[in-house]
Amino acid sequence: MPEPELDQIRQLLKSGGLRVTTPRTTVLQALLAAAGPVTQEQIAQALGKKAPNKVTIYRTLEAFIEADLVHRAFLKDRTWYFEPAHRCSQEQCHPHFSCTRCGRTDCLTEMKMPMAPPVAGYIVQHQRVQLEGLCPRCKAPLHSSAVDIPKTG
């Protein structure tokens, strides 16, 4: 890993009040290199032989969440997907779109969602938005119930 990236990772760990260790450095490297949210298993696969064991990866992710370096982006098929917290705000993570045909999930960072209105008796601490449908590659002729999300920017 080039030195600037390693320096950035060390700084992020220190800013979260975490010690700089090899497992934390490698797991954070994999998260920062990922194009989108990833699972614990995908982190292990990306790291290959450098991967810590599954328990260490799990504990590392939990430490990152506690330090607000990483967020649980969404839950799919009983598996959490994680991404660096700097891609989200304190109250809300950007929406994610999962294709129901190919299974691909994309970050919709250009899409801004309003916060849900207050509900009597509840305190909303964080909002996640998970959209499902067909991605551009799998898109079939639209049905009347489908909504096409226009590209912005």
C-alpha cells in the first residue's frame, strides 16, 4: 500500500481513538478501496492471504462502528453490508439501490432524501433508505408500478 494511503488509514484509526494494528489497518484498507458497501466475507476475500480470521474481522468492524469510522449500510439476506462513515452524515446514509435480478447494490450518493417526519413517541437516530428494483443493466420494459430514477448531475 502506498505511504499516503497508509498514513490516511493510521490517521483515521487515531481520530477514532483506536490503536493502529495490522488487522485494523488491512480491514480499513479494504473498506476504503471498495467501490460500495461490502460484507465481512467480501472483506476477507479482498484481503486474501492477508485477511485476519472471521472473528477478528467482525470485532474490527464492531470497533469501527463504535468509533464512527464505519456504518452498517444495509441488511440483505441476513448479512450486513458495511461502508466508511465519511460517505454518510450523522443522521442519514445515502440511499442504496439493490437490483432484484442480478443482486448488485449501488450507492446513490447523488440522491438526497428528506428525513422522515417525527413520529409521536419515537426518536429517530439514524435513517437508512434501501431501494429495490431493476438496475440499468437488467431493466426490462417498465411496468406501471415501477419508478424510473432519473440520473442527476
